[in-house]
Amino acid sequence: MIAALMGHFGLRLTLYNRLNSLGWPRAWIKRIEVALLAETFVTPAVILWNHGPRIWHATTTAATTVMMPPLVTAYGLICLGLGAVFGILWLAWRPFIGLQQVSVQRHTTSLDVAELAECSLPLTRKCRVAQRIPGNQIFDLSVEQIELPVVGLPKDLTGYRIAHLSDIHLTGQVDPAYAATVVEQTMRWRPDLIALTGDIVDKSIGLSWLDGIFSQANAMDGCYFILGNHDTRVSDPDDVRSAMVSAGWHDLGGRCVDAHARNSTVMLVGNESPWFARPDDDAMTGGHHDFRVCLSHSPDQFDWCRHHGIELMLAGHTHGGQGRLPLAGPILSPSRHGSRWASGDFRRAPTTLHVSRGLGGVHLLRWRCPPELSLLTLRPG
């Protein structure tokens, strides 16, 4: 009975993660989420209300004549069967197993941005309360310098430095000084290129903050951005694009751009699917390139990058699961692959994937999963 109940909740978690990977309108997804949450608790409650005494008798007596209700038995077997299948897959992709993960050298520095900032970061009562929750890491910035081995890296790009930012989430809950501090830390590292992989603005108030936050950023080979699903929440996502371009950034959304990095010709690719566009096949096959880098909001585009021979993919969206259990790792992850690629470094030939835990979020709680500024130094794989 306990295993069946675990299977029941596990299947709903699986549906929740997959639901939030879809490019459906947000209003539809929220309605389905509410219905799914209600059903998750209503179904066991109805079963117990109607059949509780009989179930209790059947599970606590040795009498062979006591039978479980047929429908309850059938549903329990479904939960056991499917729960076992998805449970085994979930266990197989736990971080400590290390399947498809790339071994990297990682130097991490933790910064309390709330102490560094010259102002109080919470702008709302909700955020002030969340900040005081024991163990909450929403302002504990993890600056991670990663030596990332990439198979297919041209010799000239050995030591190339990419600063990867993701999931800023300007919701109006947090003062823009937080994001500005992140950009300041980025500039101290002096990257060759800066990449921002979506979810920049949630509320229209954030549009007026973009120039002050991002105009200070610069890199020898440019600053590039794409949008994510949360950027659809402003009345016109093109306003986000315009404001970022005005701040000196290059819009890579749905495009391929030829860039020259050191002595190599690099194709920079912007994949905003499924919420916006991604480049068509013709754009991906034109010209000769020594190296290809894709900025994708969701790690679900991993197979697309592999199909198009992209050597390096940068993604966010999953927030590292927002929280991570000891040993088991992340549980929640808005991906059709669940928490398989919630954060970290992965390889499936010919593509190396780095997934950032992101820097902000709508949910003002992070547990064992601090926001991440990824400073990537590329090395031959």
C-alpha cells in the first residue's frame, strides 16, 4: 500500500515536470497544474473515504477471504507498475550515478549578495519573509569557475572563457541591484564572450531596469542573449529584446550568427523552442565553421543540438530543481526528461551540455541549490 501510494505521487510529479516543459499558453498550464494538484490528493482521499475500513481489514488480517475492492486493486497495480518503471529511470539518472556526466574541475566561491549590495534586496513583504527562512539560499550567489572539456574544440579556442548567465527573473520582488552585482562579478572575470540563456523579465517593471543592469557588460567577442518562457509574461516580449539590444547586447533568438573567436570561425546559435523560434535546417547547414555553440533556454533541445552537430550547448530553465535532497538530488524540474539534466555538465556525442541552476526565480526559495554564475573555461575533451 505504501509503495502504491508512492507510485501515485511519483506519477503526478512526472506529469508536473513534463507539463512545464511544453510551449502551451501559461494560462492553460496553470489551470492544468491546479487540477493536477487537486486530483493528487482527492483520489487517495476518495478511495479511503469509500473503502478505508475494507482496505485496512484486508491489509491487517491473515484471512484469505478478505479481498481488496477490484477498482482499488487495479489502480494500486497501475501505480506499482508505472511507479516502478519511472522510479528505476529516476534512480538511474541521480547525480551520484554520473550517467552521461562530464567530469570537470570546479572552483566555487560563495558570495552573500545581500551583504554586498548597498541596499536592501527584498522589495516586497513576501521576499523579506522568504529571505528569513532558515537554509534559504536565494541571495547566496555561487560563482563557479569551471574547466569544461569539450570534444571537438579547436586548438585556438583552448582556454576560451565564456560567462554563462541564465534565469535572471526580474519579477519586481528583488531589487535590480542583485542582478547588477552578478554582472559586476562577471566583468571581474574578463570573459571572452557572455551568454544569457533566457527568462530575463517576468514583470513589465523589469523592462526599465535592463539598461542599468546589463549596459555595464562587455566582452571582446560580444554579449549574446535569448529569451525563455517567462519572457512571454510581459505584454510584448519584443520589448525585452529591444531593451537588451539598447543595452548593448546581441539578440540571438531563432538566429545563427557567424563570429570570429581568436583564429576560429564560430557559429553562434539561438534556440528558444518551444516558446519562440529556433533556426531552420537551412540556416544550420550554411558555410564552414570550426566550432558551434548553441544558447538554448531549455536542456530539452539537447537532441536537436546533437542532430545538428553542435559541439557546445548552454542552457538553463530547470533551476537545478530549486531544491536538492541529500544524495538523491533534484526532484522538481520543468523538463520532458524530468530531473535528468536539472543542472551540471553532460555529454552525448557530439554535444557537450552545460546547464546552469540560474540566478533568480519566481519561487523565492532555494534549498541546497544556490543561484549559479557559470564561468566556463573551455579545454579540449
